[in-house]
Amino acid sequence: MWAKHDRDSGGWLPLWRHMEDSAAVAGLLWDEWLPVAVRRLIAEALPQGEPEARALAVWLAGVHDIGKATPAFACQVDQLAEAMRDQGLEMRSARAMGPDRRIAPHGLAGQVLLGEWLEEQHGWVPALTGQFTVAVGGHHGVPPEHGQIKALYAREELLRTPGASNRVWRQVQKELLDVCAERFGVAERLDGWRAVKLPQPVQVLLTALVIVSDWIASNPELFPYFPEAAARNDRDRLAAAWEGLDLPAPWSAEEPDGSARELFTTRFELPAHAEARPVQEAAVELARDMEAPGLMIIEAPMGEGKTEAALAVAEIFAARSGAGGVFFALPTMATGNAMFPRLLDWLNRLPGVAGSRHSVHLAHSKAALNEEFTGLMARKGRVAAVGMDETAPVSEQKPAARHRADAGLVAHTWLRGRKKAMLASFVAGTIDQLLFAGLKSRHLALRHLAVAGKVVVIDEAHAYDTYMSVYLDQVLSWLGAYRVPVVVLSATLPASRRRELVDAYAGQASSSTPWHPGTPDSYPLVTAVSPGGAAPQVRRPPASARSTAVQVEPLVDDLYVLADRLENELTDGGCALVIRNTVKRVLATARVLRDRFGAENVTVAHSCYVDLDRADKDSTLLHLFGPPEKTDARPSGRHIVVASQVAEQSLDVDFDLLVSDLCPVDLLLQRMGRLHRHRRGQGQEKRPPRLRTARCLVTGVDWTAAVPTPDRGSVAVYGRYALLRSGAVLLPHLDGGPQRPVQLPADISPLVHSAYGEDPVGPEDWQKAMEEAAEQFARHRSDQAERAAVFRLGDVGKPGRPLFGWVAAGVGDTDDTPAGRAQVRDSRDSLEVVVVQRRGDGSLATLPWLKPDRRNRQRAGVELPQDATPTPFAARTAASCGLRLPLQFSGETMDRAIEELEQLYLPSWQGKDSPWLSDQLILALDEECQTRLAGFSLRYSPEDGLEVTRDKDDCIS
């Protein structure tokens, strides 16, 4: 019986050898890699606890490929099949068997064989076998469906050749399974397991562990093939493989003692005399008081230290739950990149982590371009990825000799690629990576294993719409079933949304227990519930002493009125932030303001920049407008930043004056958090005299109409209903002038509760328009929920019910791809291109304005040969200029755009020799940084990013 074969070398691996290797790997993964929380959850499902749980995991890994002991599999390699025929194991050739072989993939065949063996040899009833055997059937990422199982039962000749050979096949299959049961210590346990009902989360975790064990044991670099490796004994073979793999151990957290102040002082770079803020103290105290770690929702104003509170709670939760790591989920790649170094800083101060070796990962689609992350790539024991998993390009950069590397934090090479990256112990990434745990896709069990062993932190929870919330709530229900501690951070949430999150996580226990989710004046607010626990616990800490009164007033939506107003306000200098709801409005505003104030005094920021320029924009904004203790580069004269929503979250920037398009009130309050964010002198005396009072001018709407009419672009982004309710709750402040400022943080919760509540708001003559907008919004939300449910994972089933069909009718292998990300974010498929420049002589080069990298290597104007593979540095630099094209290039236009982009096809840039550029669409700009694509004119500059206009000769009437 054979299991593996290399057509190039002729090497092969006997089935018994691969079964031994897989079982041995599973045992080591259990002992040295699997977090305590995961082991504990599996152990609770078995009568004798952890010893039985370990034995079950090892046994399932050992028998996972028993389906290869069938004619349908063994016929694939002629010379090996012939050797089996010589031993009495007759089989037709692969050609003779034809497409019928597809009815018996070896995973499904193994599930059937193992089920038969349990029934015939150990007296199990068929209804009980599936909960165990599904780990074998699903070890290639998709648990079988009932129809597939039924079809195979009707075709026994695929499992055993009819005739005289049938008995031999049966005997071999039985002997292999008998020996595995004895060898792996379950023979005496099987009778007791007949009464077991494995919870579905346990079935998922066992399946995932079998997958990981199989992938490792299938790696010929670790487990060499015969005949060369035939002489090596079991112990030496396993020891060499495990040493070569060199997987870092999980985090073993120690519960911190001492006060909250001591905890925050030692874990974060705070002055010795600093005090923990009230919301931080409340979160830590509640984490210690909870019956068991569970869900905690922290709602507090911007700048209250929610991130630090979440990490402190994560440490306590991990120690109490046995979690072996942390996943920090953020709204965007930019916020993920910003969080990554903060996560590393925290880890370097963490007992049990600092000075030891642990795996870290930055989880988003462009993580391989992040220099902070690639500098952590391990160089020892590097092995190739195995399984249905792509390998990310490995940077040519040598490990950076920086203080972060001293802690032994490594981005382990085996834990790379979209299938395995989340298995690292500490991960910062986009919210998509968490939502994928609710998307029916291949190898979903690996994502569940990844989150089941961590504390999960979800940042900016208010930023996720109805569509994303459908996925988030389902993921929370599974996290609750796994007893995964979760910390949710938000500036504030409507009471209804807070209740939905708690109910999703805690299940029926919360829904059936009366509790009050908070009143409009409950702010800040910390809410916590244990999995399946009693009523949630609530803490209402006071806000910190810091408060800001923001005068809010309407502003006519006219660019020249805006320019006049800014000229008047900035007479004595000052820094103003203008936030627009669309990139089109950003660029139109910037043109007018540059004419008035000069290009050097106007900065533009939005999402349509190539990656390197976008990162440079964020860095520039922090350098110019960051906290006074971190930068002294703030402009001394007048300066205006015109930005899209990229400025409303996660950037610690501080402005003297804010102008904002009308948006949902929670987002407007978030934008106000960039106004007078830091103290600049006593009473803000270091700000210009006219700007020492915080003011927000709200525009982007016709305030003179009977019912305010928002800009069409804003309506397209947010919907009319949310904008009208936002305007309605702000109306008393807009009409009240200086006597009715918005008090931050005191007014945050009441405004959000009013805007998202069901009670009527606004004047009487607004109500008809409000009702029409509400009906349209309800239809939109219902449509979002229905579309989200199509590929959403189902509910947790009853214990003992097999996972058959668990990801049926799913999205296949497209989870962490553009299509997968579009599925969990309700966004249309969009095109991403790599932007280069075509010179006058026809040659290609990287963009001419790029700044040097951290090693001071020049990235601007690097030659990109068209008839040869670019150097790794040149290719990586080009790949770092990725750009997601705007929605004009989605839908029907996408096919036309792809067809035109594919005209620049460079064979030497494809394949394994150029992993950075392989399969990328290349957008070549001319020497003026312009081009045409699919009926649009494109212009790019490092100042303004991408501008798109429809060609005059391609207009649609």
C-alpha cells in the first residue's frame, strides 16, 4: 500500500509510514503546540478527559488516509499498482476506472471504511460513527455531503475490487485499522466512546488538527520518501522533522497581579506617575470579576486608551482561559499596519513572551509588503508550505537588527499563506480575517482552529454595516461555542446593537435573562458576559477628566464659501481638516483651496493611492499633526488637510478646526475626535486665538431646503435615512450656536442612541421624508441580510450531529481573495493593479518619486526589464505600488478593463521566478503619469493620487 509518490524522482512513501508520521506529528502538536484552551475543550467531550482526547486526536490523524487503501486511489501509479496486484490486490487501471474514481475521493472513502470498521468490529450503530469519522472525510478541507456518502455506498467496487480480491482488500483495510487502534491507544477506549456525543466545535477542531498533521507529515523536506529514507528509524525520523519544522510554542499567559495602574505602567510605555484611566480600571476589574472569560464590550470616547485596555484584558482572559495567543481585528489594512508595531511593543513587555520565541503574523492581503513584518521572517528551519496552500513571496531582506527581534518574535515561514497564517500565536489583521470564519469555504476548519486558541479583539465595531454584522454575529456565536474570549471596542454602540452582540455570543442564556443594555447617559460603558452565562455584567466608569465642547454650525455646501470661511478662520494661522465623503469631492475641494492658499499649504489624503504613497501619506500626517510630545514639525502658518474617511479612524492626528460633510452621527463624532485631540498649552493657548474653541462646520448638505438634502455622493455611501437622522439629532446644536455645543464625551451616547433608535427625531415637516427614507433603508438592510446569508456558515448543531455538509454550497477556495473579501464586506469585485511607468523609449520602471527604503536603497525609477525576470528588489518595489481601482471599473466595465490590461502581458514576470509580480495586472502610466482604460482617462500624482474621468468620446447618454 502506498500513500505518496514523486513522479520526478520515483520516490514513494508506504501508507503505513505516512499513517505513523501523521499520528506522531499529531501527538507532538497536541503536546507542544496546541493551546491549553483547545485541548481542554476537546477533553471535556470525552469520559476520561485529556488522555483520551489526545489519543483520539492521534488516532484520527493516524487513520486519516485509510481511504488510500482502495482501488480508486491505488490505481493512479502504474508501477506501484502492479506491485500491489502481485500481492493479490487486484484493481482496474486508472484509465479503465475513468471518471468513476471521483465518486471515491480518498477522504470520503476513508470515512466510509472507518465507519464500517467501527460498526462491524466494535458494534457501533451507524448514527454514532459520523461524528468521529468526519475528521477523516473532511481532511481535505470539505466535510462530505450526505449525497456523496450515499453515492459511494452504492459503488463498493471503488472501495474493494469484486471477486476473489475482495477478501484481500477487506483484510488489508481491517489489519491497518486494527493496528492503528492498538498502536495509537484507542482499542480499549472504543466501547466507551459509543456513548459520546461530540459537540460540533470539537469535531471542527479535530478535523483541523488532522489537516495540520497531514500537511506537515506530507512535506518531503521533513519526512523524506523511500527508498532513501527507508533505513531511518521512527524516533530519528520524527525528531529530525520536528527540529526542522521548529514551530514556536503557544503563549502560556500568567495572570497579572497588582493594581490596574501597575499593570498599565509595566505593559505600556507610560510615565511612572501616570494613572490608568477609569474605563481601563473598570475593564481590568470586570475581567477579574467575571465567572469565566467571555465577551467584553468596551465603549469609550476616542483617546481613552481602549486599545491598551483591550490588551490588558486579553492578558487576563488568556491566563484564565488557556488561550495561546491574540488576534487583533481592525477595519482596514492601514489600521492593521498601524497596530502591528504596537502589538510587538506590547509583546516585548509581556511576561512569558519577552525574551522567548513566539510566532507573530500580519494578516491581510498585502502583509508581505510590510517591512516591519518581513523583518521578522525566521531564517532557521525554513521549510516549504504543503497542502492546498500558496506560499507568499519571501523577502530578500535580511533580518533587521532592531530591538523587536530580540524578543524572539518571528513570522514563522511555515505559518504563511492564506490557509495557515492565522495559526500564528499573535496576529494583527483586517476584520475580514475574522469574518472568513463565518464564510462557507474550503479548509474553514483551519480558521476555526486559529481563533479557537486565541483571545479575539475586534476594534472599531461601530464601523461595520448590516451586511458585515450578519457574518460577525454568526462568528460570535461560534466563538461563544468555543468559549473564546472576545473584546469588542467601539466609540459607542446603539443599545440594540450592543444587545445583538451579547445575544450572538452568549446564545439563549442571554436572550432569556432580563438585563438592561444601558441608557443613553450610560457612557463610558463596559459590558461583559460569559459563554452561556447568566445576565451580562455592566460597569459605568466615569469619563476621564478630559472633555471638549465642540461648537457645531451648518455651512453652505459651496467650495468658494468654504474657501472664504477658511481664509477668515486661518487669518492667524492654524491647521484645518476638511473631511469629504467621496474622493471626487476631496479632489474638487483641493483644487479650489490650492488656488486660494497655495499648493504647499494644502495636503490631500484618501484611499486611491498606491500602497507606498498611502503609507507615506499616513506617516506625513502623523509627523505634521501628531501628538505634541512626539513631533515638533507642526506647520507654523496655515495648513489645510482635505481627506476622505481615511482621516476619521486610528490616526492620532490633531487639528484646530474641522469641516465635515454630513455623515452618520457616530462617524461625525469620530471625526470630531481629530479636533483639539491634544492639549496645546494651558487652555489651548498655543493654538491661534480664533481657534482655541473647538468648532466643527457641517456641510455637504443643502440646509436651506425644507428637508435638508445631502450630497448625492454622500447618499450613495451612507444612505439618506442615516444622514437625515444624523442631521435631526444634531439640529439642536446646529441651531443653538455657541450656547449648545456638543459636549465630548457626555453627548456621544445620547446622540448615538437617538440617531439609531426607533423614536421619531427632527421637526414635524421632516417626518414624511424620514418615513420614506426609513422604508428604503429597511429594504436595503433586508436585502443585505439575505445576500449575506447565502454563503454564511450555519448555526452550531446539536452535540453528536456530524459535520456532513458543513460548508456545502459555499465559495470553495476563495476565502482570502478579492472575491472572498467582497463577499464578507458587501462590496463589488474590484480590480487591483500594479502601477509602473512607461518611459519615452518604451522601457518600464518603478514610479519616479518613490522614497528610499529603510536600508536607503533607491526605489524610484528602478528598471523593470520586459524580456527578463526583474530582480527581487525591483519586483518587490513594483508590487509595493499596488492600487485598487475605484468602482467605475467594477461590474460590466471590469471585463473590458481586464481585457485591455492583459494586453501588457510579460511572460518573464510570471511563475515562480517572479512571485511578487506573477498573475498581477500591470497599469503602465506614460511619462505624464496618465493613461486610458476602459473608456476612462486616468491621471496619477503623489500629491492627489488617482483621478478618473470619463472620456468625452465614451460618454453614456
